[in-house]
Amino acid sequence: MGNIKRTFDKAFKKQAVDLYLNGDMSYQSVADKLEIDKNQVRRWVKYFEDEGILGLEEKRG
């Protein structure tokens, strides 16, 4: 049986980015709080820094 991919809306991604950028939380702390992988948080922060809020929109089509 394969892994089920979770999808996250833009508001959830923005929440994760804000926790990291506005606080003293590490990628791991944000990931633990939101029960996601720390690399996902890192990716969203990079997308947000590069493209703004548009970077958090769904990439798959």
C-alpha cells in the first residue's frame, strides 16, 4: 500500500511560515506543532520568501 499524500491549503501554509518567521521557533518546532515534516516547513518558507503569498499556492496541476 502506498503513502497517502496530504495536501494543505494556502492558509495552513501561511500559518506555518508565520510561526517560523515571526517567532523564535525552528523549522522542527513548527513542524512538531503542526504535525508535519520540517522539510515541508523549510520549503514553504523558501517559496514565500521567493514569491510572496503566490508561492504558497498549489503547485500540482
